[in-house]
Amino acid sequence: MRFKKQIKILVSAILAVALLITQFSASAATLSGLQKNLSDLQSKYKSLEVKQEQMKEQYERAVQDKENRLEYKNLLQEKINATIEQLDILVMRIEILDNDIETLEEQVEKKEKEIDANYETYKERVRAIYMAGETGLLEFVLSSSSISDFFDRMVIAKSISDHDNSIIEGLKGDKQELEDTKKRIEDNRRDLSSTKAELEAKQDELDRLYEENNAVIKELEKNESYYLSEQKKKAAEMKELNADIEKAYKEIEKKRQEIANQNNDPTGGGKTSSGSSGSGSSGSGSASTKVISGKVYSSGLMWPTPTLSTITSGFRTKSRPNHNGVDISGRGAYGSAIIATMGGTVYKVGDHGSKSYGKFVMIDHGTINGKSYVTLYAHCSAIYVSKGQTVKQGQKIAAVGSTGNSTGPHLHFEVRVNGNYTNPLNYFK
Ligand SMILES: [Zn+2]
């Protein structure tokens, strides 16, 4: 039954192909699903980052506003204190004037009494003269012994009434003077009273402003703690998302490995031919270099990623002439260690990351054989050093990630000599 056997072979062949196609497409679908999931997570992360930045700005604005308000509060307090001092002085001065007015009133009263008393004496004297009859004074004058005596007596008689008159006039003048002084002081007191009323109104206004300002400060403090807690909340969410992103990368990697095994690809995931980095499309550089991690090469440099050695994009290739470094990736790239290739000082840290480099670290290695060396590590998922920090060769400085303009986890590594880009691979021969 050759025909039957042939059919059997044909059927099993079809089945095998069908199975292979099903498996492949199923895997491919899952992989694209995983990649979709990852990009969703990444865009969520980016929007969180934006929101957190906004919270940070609002928090900083609230802090600044509060500082200004506290300064204003101090200014108001100073003004209130000055007004209180002025008011105290005014009250004191008014008190003194009131005392003066009282004393003057007493003096005026005394003068009035003196005037009254003198007037009484004057009246009595006039009455006495009257009682004695015109003749009294006339007799006194007429009984003069001589003409000169007569004139003397006339003068005396006149001077008696003149004297009384002048005393009374003098007293009246004194009294007028006292009353004038009293009036001046009363005017003065009225001025002071109105000034005092003005000051009191001013103080009321200052008190009102002070209360108002305090209320604003309280409100700002409330905002401040709200924005701060929101910032913390967002940071926690970002941390969680970061873990999800890391997990998503691992799942994608695992899936790729599965597909590679199903296709019986003996090279495994090391090559990641499907391109763990979309940017690594250059044919010329996409190969594993025979680097030895931990070795100090004759150039003085150490390979920057101890667990990764796949070059997914080379230095200034035909397809990417402006690519000023090399892209390094490989299995388990996401979150793996990045080390300082040489000792030096952390020159720059892109914590929030630039659009192209993402989170990055730059290390200044100083001058070696008359040339200055700076290395750059980009697209990191985490950074473990800060600006100005001294690092040793081989020290872990960051973790591989996919921040910035990157389509998959990899390290973008640059070596700048005297400010010029050089091919990093030249230092690992
Ligand atoms: Zn690159």
C-alpha cells in the first residue's frame, strides 16, 4: 500500500508544518502582545513622570509663596509694633496735656476768685466813700491847707480808685492769658486725639491684614503637604510600574528564548537576532565581541557591562552615521550592571534624563598621556552615583534600561577623547 503510506507521510508533513506555523504564530502573537503590554506600561510611566514633575513644581511654588507670606508677616508685625509704640506715646502725651488743662483750669478758677475778692474790696471802698457821702472825699480834698496840699490830696483820691482798677485789670489780663493757654492746649489735645483715632484705624487695618495673611499661610501649608504627599504617591506608583516594566522585559526575553529554541537555533538568545534593540539594525556591528569582563585592557579601560557583550549597533555605521557610540545588549539586559570603565569623577548625571540619552551618567577620567577622557553611559533604568562623586574602575554606577530614545534595553556607550567621539571598541583589543 504505497499510496496509503505516501498519504500518511504527506499528512504528517502537513500536520508538522501546520503545527510549526501555529506554534510560531502563537508565539509571535504572544510576543507582540507582550511588547504591546510593555509599551503601555512605558507610556503610563511617562505620564506619571509628567504628573510628578507638575506636583513638584506646584509644591515648590507653594513653598516659595509661603516664604514670601512669612516675610510679609514679619513686615506686618514690625508695622503693628511701631503703631503700638506710637499709640503708647500719644496716650502719654494726651495724659500730660489733660493734666496741664486741669492745672490751668484750677489757676483760672483761682484768678477768678482773686478778681472777685478785689472787686469786693473795690466795691466796699466805693460803698464806704458813698456812705461817707460825696462830702467825705470832698471834705478830704477841700480841707487842704494849701493849694499844693489840695493837688496832693486830689492825686491821692484819684490814685485810690486807679489802684483798685489796675489791680482788677491786671487780674483780668492774667485770667485771659491763662484761658488762652488753656485753649491752645485743648486744641493740641484735639489734634492728638484725632491722630490717635487715625492710628487706631491703621492698627485695625494692620490686624486685619495680619489675620488674612495667617489664613493664607495656613492654606499654603495645607497645599504644601498635599503636593508633597501626591509627589510621594506618584513616586511609589512609578516604582511599582518600574518593577512591572522590568518584569515585562524579562517575559519578552523569555518568549524570544522559547521561540529561538523552537526554531532549534543553537545560538540561543545571545544574538537576539530579532533585535532587543530596534536601533541595532546595522549589519556591520551586530555581533558578539570577545570581550572579557573585569579585564583591564592595554588602553586602561574595562568593559562597561560585565554580563552583556552583544553589539547591537556600532560606531558611526553607514545606516547611522551620527551614532557616536556603541549599543551593547544581550540576555537579561534590563537591570543588569553598568560599571565605570576607569576611575574618575562623576561629571554629569541625567536623573530625569534627556530626550535622546534618557537617564545617563558621564564620568571624567582626567588626563591620560596628555589626553582628556570622558565616558558616557546612556538609557539607564537606574543610576547609583551622583554628580561630583569619585568612582573607582569597575564600580557599579548604573543599571541597563531603555529610557530616552531607545526601543529596547541596551547600554549606549561613548568614549570622548579631548572632546571628540571615538570608537569605543578600539579600546578593547
Ligand atoms: Zn546608541
